[in-house]
Amino acid sequence: MPSSLAEPARVYEARVTRVFDGDTVWVQPLEGGRARKLRLDGLDAPEICQAGGEASRDALATRLLGQAVTVSERRRDDYGRGLARLTHRDEDVGGWLVSIGHAWSYRWRNSAGPYQPQEAEAQAASRGLFADRRAELPRAFRQRHGPCVLP
């Protein structure tokens, strides 16, 4: 969707109450109301059953679980999750996760995604996922294996 047609983001403060995987968290708005399931916008973390999936989730949980974050939620994805950018201690969480090698910048059509510079840096330094030349994008993994079976 062209940015000129995009709705403005809803910005609020929240506490991270659960980290499901490397790109999905639950937050409780500090202003009150219902907990919200969010997908981190602009990145793609490995599936939880994929190589690197648990490490990605654990890195995100170590950083955010129980912490207050600023949420900038722009819309809902096909699964009903809010698509959001999170900021923690003045740092973009998505950029941080990609820069330490626990996610890819989300590719869309011909775009390398918003975190391409962080991904290139992580690849050059062989951080996290990028230490394994066989690491595959989650989309390709899902096409080959289907969705992860949840415990």
C-alpha cells in the first residue's frame, strides 16, 4: 500500500507480557484495556521449529519480556495481529534483532526491506543466522515444510 494511503500509526506505551517467537509478542497497554498480539513489522524471524527459531525467540524475550516499550501499530496482518514497530530504550527493536543476526529484513516484491543495512552488517560479520550458509528465509521454510506443529 502506498504510504500516502496508509493510515497513521497508533502509538502507545505497553509492557511485553509474552514472547511467542522471534517476531510475535503479546503486550498489555499501560493505559489499560485488552492485551494485544503484535507482529514486529519489517522483519521476518525464523519459524520456532526452524533452525535459529528458538534462539531468535530467546533473544527477543531476554531483551523485552516484562519491559515497557513504545508501540507504533499501523494495521493488522492476515492473522489478526497488529503490525507494529517497537522501541525499547530509544532503540528500534526490529533493527536490533536483525543487526544481531536473529531475523531477516522483510522482503516484499523488489524491496530488500527496511532493515537491509542491518542485515548486510550481520551477514558480513556472520552473526546469528548468518553464520550458517544454509539458513533459509522463513517463507521458503514454510513452503517446504508447512507450518510448525505447536506443542
